[in-house]
Amino acid sequence: MTPKENWLMMMRGEIPEFVPSGGYIPHARRINEDLLTPASAPDGPIVTTLGVTYIGSEDNNWGAMPEPGNIVLHDITQWRDVVKIADISDINWEMKYKPQVDEIDRNEFTVGVGGGDYFLTLVSLMGFNGALLAMIEEPEEVKALLTHISEFYTTILKHQFYWTKPDVMGIMDDDASEKAPFFSLEIYRDIFKPFHKLHCDIALENGAVIDRHDCGKSESFIDDWLDIGIRGWNSVQIMNDCVAIKQKYVGRLALAGMWNMMATAKPEFDDPQYLKDKLVEYVDTYAPGGGFSFGAGISGPMGDPKTQEKRDLVKEFYFDYVKDWYKNH
């Protein structure tokens, strides 16, 4: 069974042949799209089609973030005069995507597209405080702006589906802190869920599975995710009630994460047996019933010999204990 077939089994709620782990047995290839929010900015500032400047830094592994202090939209009621979207009507979409698609072995790997980051788009335009205030003070104007942006986003998504025939669509819209979501479930349902549903409907109409990326304590949104067709969540961080979530949604929501990587910087994790015991506990807790992707990582500086030793141990543990867990239990 190929990594692609195995991962899709998990996403369908079936018990896969082996425990997936994208870090050790890659199953996915992503279509890069320079018209959408950039994921990284290692070569300097990037100005998007919405006029937002993104920068990266070594401290966050060059992940793209809106440039601090560079606010595009100060007043949500003025968005019609400020937010200008580039004309994409003359793009040769077939030639835009063909070189990427031709390089992918579709028997071995899933083809993925992404987007749908409506809350983060609003933040990128207005700043975090400005976005939250606009959602409270002028929700109809926020929805009008996002409707305008959604026409742009979904146009791109439809071309992606037509020309690349993806197996999976990812929705990435981080909307929670370590302690709680940034806004209520009611606001999510009123403002953001309808736009996420537009993307999910396109994916479902084209036979793709939907994977949701959301960091922080975002478990309160799960039922709404399922309602619009989402079948996977990455990465599930430990501030959520991971055990209860796995038990409640087994067979309906595939989970990647549930590992406390930051804890591995503690001195006790330098003991190989202690680390192995924690890894066994982790896998034996979340693997039963399927719907689990192994995601144990090690915190520490690149190039540090002690950190590398622990990373090597985790890799060896995956192939010795985790991979064939369903055959052996």
C-alpha cells in the first residue's frame, strides 16, 4: 500500500495498514500558489495581491508574518477604497500549474491545495486589535469585505481543482491562543464559517478530503468543522482535551499531533528510556481505533548533538514500534 492510499484510509475513518507519519513516510505534495498568503519569506519581504507585506525571520524559521506596524486598512468601512485585488483574468492557469503537477507521482503522493484563511487575512489587513474591533463594531462591513475577498480566493480554488485534480484541500486559519479562541463560537458561525463552507463545498463537489490546520485551544469548533465536511485536524496541540477528543470523534476526525514537543527540552528527556516510555504512552493512547498520525517532535537548537540524538531516537522508534502498530496490536 502506498503512503497516499494509507493516509486516505485514515482520513476516511478506516484503520490504515500502518500508522502514518508525514515526517518519516511522506504521503503528500502541495501545489504552491503565489497568489495566496505566503507560507514563508526567506528571501525578503513579499507583497501579496491584497497589498499586505509579509516578512520572515530566522527566529521563526522564516515563516511569513505580516510586517509589524504596516497596517493596510485602518477603518473597516473604508475597505472599498483601500483593498485592491490584482486582476487575474489573463492568467494561463494550465501552464501555471502543469510544471508542478507533472513532477508528482500521483500513485505515491496525495496532491494538496490550500487556503481559506479569512480570519488571518483580516488580521493581515487591519492588525490583530483592529480586526477584533471591526468584528465587534462593524460585523456587516467585515462580512462585505470577506465576501469580496472570497470571490478572489474561490476563483483561484476552482482553477486549482480543475487543473490539478487535488486529493486533499487544507484550510489553514489559526484562530485560537493557548487558552481560548480569539472569538466566540457565535462569531465564528456568523462571520467565518460560511466562507470556510464555500471552500469545503468546492472540495466535496470534486471528491477531495478536507484537512483543517488550527493551532491553539480550538476544540470548541470541531462540531462545526464536521458539519461542513472537514475530516482531519492538524496539529492538535496539548492544551485541547486530546484524549476526550480522540474517544468522541474516532472514525469521524483524523488527528495529527497531541504531543508536547516543548516538554522534550526538559532534562528528564535526555534519558533515552524516559523518552521511549513517553513515546510508548503517546502512541498507545492515540493509535487505537485509527485516525492517528504520528507527530512526535523534539524541541532544541539545530546542530545540537544532544537534540539530534533524541531526534534520531524518535525516528528509530517510529520504524521499530509505531509504523506497524496495527499489525502488532
